[in-house]
Amino acid sequence: MKEFINKDFLLQNDVARALYHDHSSGMPIIDYHCHLSPEAIANDRRFEDLGQLWLEGDHYKWRAMRANGVDEKFITGKETSFRQKYDRWAETVPFTMRNPLYAWTHLELKRVFGVSRIFKPETAAEIWEECTELLRQPEYSARGLMKKFNVETVCTTDDPVDSLEYHKAIREGGFEVKVLPAWRPDKAMAVEDPVTYNDYISRLSEVSDTNIKNFATLLETLRRRHDFFAGEGCRLSDHGIEQFYADDYTDSEIDAILGKILSGNRLNQAEISRFKSAMLYELAVMDAEKGWTQQFHYGAIRNNNSRMFARLGPDTGYDSMGDFTVARDLARLLDRLDAGGNLTKTILYNLNPRDNELIASMTGNFQDGIFPGKIQFGAGWWFLDQETGMINQLNALSLMGLLSRFVGMLTDSRSFISYPRHEYFRRILCNMLGEDVIKGKLPESELDTIGKMVENISYYNARDFFGF
């Protein structure tokens, strides 16, 4: 019987197999957006067992376990061991068939540990012993795992107040994988809660030694931190937003809005929207001045379960797709930046698949003919980083833009063993192109060109786009 994760996993024809094995599988990984801990990399963290490695902080798995009726104490509970949690995960995995977690789980076992057996309660104990023993070996540390997957560059996700001390330690320590910060100023825009926002402004003031008293001084402070990040090798920004904002506003209006919240008063929705419109524009100008790439991850409704948010906090598996109206404000924001010569390289990631064609068509409005693929339709994100989501994104991009210029996949992960997601994506890409050749949609005579396109999407486009 053929192994589940075999050399031709997801590759349905000879052309697909040739494209993957000859043009993609050996390419280095550039993971230009992830949530790995720089501290864990700097300290070359070791993992005590497979349960800790797999289940610590992975809200994808947590959601599946909850859906399977697992008690929360065996998911996030501090009173239970990772072995107990692991056993509940083993009970859950057979129920994840057709969920990407099923493929990812087995890809991780195969690629990280060389385990080919199907993961289920009957095999869980022996897999635990085998993998946990391997985790004691030096090459299974945080850095060892990154090297194992031929990772060349990663960009973490970092707040403007971060010291970036661990990035500096990684760089000075001579680690061969390039680990760069990415600027994520979401908290500087999060004016919904005056108490939380003022606490953040105090931290921002402290790290920059600046008294933030109006909009001008807020921008000055952020610019100082922006300069600091650039000095530490940052080349990308990222925004996690519900929707785009492009209201009309005056400087005096934004000053008054900021003064109101700095005084501890709650803003109304119109004020919040105007303030975020100003911030998105000004932050984008900073990025353009330095030639950074700006990323926008939009469309998530976060922390929907108030009871569990109060218990566990954010990023614990209670977020979902939103259905925000985006086209007009996105177009206005990009047009304002373009009109002033301030539109830098941009990647747009939608969370609701209904927006695929919207984003694919929007990117074409602002390509400038100077840099190929300057405005990118980003890879399938979060709920869409699975086979159907990836294929739909690739099809929309192909039909309305240039797939050949796509900068490819990223993990968006907190886990050191999520790199098989790059393999998952590459296999899906190669299978899609292989099917096109078999069906006569692409010429068999141009396999060399198609192979080069696969190489570019797998690696070279990202390398050249970001200048790594």
C-alpha cells in the first residue's frame, strides 16, 4: 500500500511531478511573514516533547480539538501536561480528514521526524516516544529545524516599541539564516479603548524618549522607531486591519481626535475612522520613503467569543472571516499614495474569498511599469491557506494579473515546524500547472518556461521583490 505522504503527494500527473521535483522541491525558503519568536531563535530553544512542539500556541489545532468535543483543560489548560493534550490531539486527528490539518500533521511527521505512519490513537504512543527522543538531538532545536528546511530568510512580526535585541543577538551570533524584523504598528492605530491606547502611548513615549502630546509628535515618535527598525534590517511593514480607511480629514481634526483619546475619552465611529485613515496614510508614506514593502492583512473579525476572550485573551482560536466593504476605501487609499508619489511595493491579503477577484483586479490599477509585480495579490491567508483557498487565489491572480510575478507562499505561523506548508503550496501550484498542460491549456513545448515560472514563484520572485 502506498504511503500517504509519498514523493508524489498531491501531484496527479507526470508533468506536475516533473515540475515539482525538477524545479521546486529543492528551492530555499523565504518566509517573509511569520510570527516566530525572535527570543526562541536567539536562544536556540529546545522543545521538551512532541506535544509542546505541536500544541503550544497553535490555535488551528485548538479550534479542531474544540470542535471534536475536547475539554478546554486539555487544550490550553495549565493544569494538564502536554502529553495529555497530545493524546487528545491524537484522538482528534482522524476526524480532521479533508481539513488541511490532516495533511499538515502528516507532512510535519514525515519531513521533521521521518515518520510515515498514520497518526491516530493506536500509533500515538510510539510516535510520541520516537519523536520526543529525536527532539533531544541538537539538530532539532529551533535553529536546527530552520536549517533542516533550507530556510534562507524569515521576517518576524514586531511592534514599534520592541527593542529588537534578539534580532541583534541573532545577527551578531552568526546564525546563517537571516532573521529580520517586520514593522507591525497595529497598536498605534487601535484607538477603540482609551485605557489600552494610553498605556501603549506611554510605552511608545518611553522607548523613544518623546512626549507625545499631539499628532505631529506621535508621527515624530513613530518615525524615530521606523528609522530604528530600518537600522536593524527591517524592509517590510505589516498591518492587521478589519478594513481599509480612507476618509477625508484635516490635520486639526486629527489633532482634536488624538487629544480626546489622550484625555481618556472614548471616540465615536466617525472619529475612529478618520484617525485610522490618517495613520494608514502617514505610515505608508514612511514605508515609501525607505523603499519598504507594505503588507495589509485585512478582513478578520477577532475575539468573537467574549467569554473565552476574558478567560484566554487574544489569538486563541476565536476569530473568523469578516464581510467588510473594502473596494472604494482601498482604491482611495492607494490612489492618494500614488498621486503623491508615495505608493511603495504593496501586498494585499484578503481573508474572505469573495474578495479574490476584487483584489486581483485592484492590483492592476496601480502597477507602475517600473518594478514588475509592484502591487501583489498575497497568498491565501489564515482560513484560506489550504488547497481550495490556494487554488482560488492562484486562479484569480492568473486570470486578472500575472501569476509569473507572484512572490509565493509564507507560513504566517508561530511554529518552527510549519515549513512543510511551503511544500504543500508548491505541490498544489505544480499540480495546477501540470493539469493545464495535460488539458492543452498551456503548451507542452514550453515546459522549460513553465519550469522557470515555478522556480520564480517558489523562490526567486520573493528574493528579488524584497531585495534579500
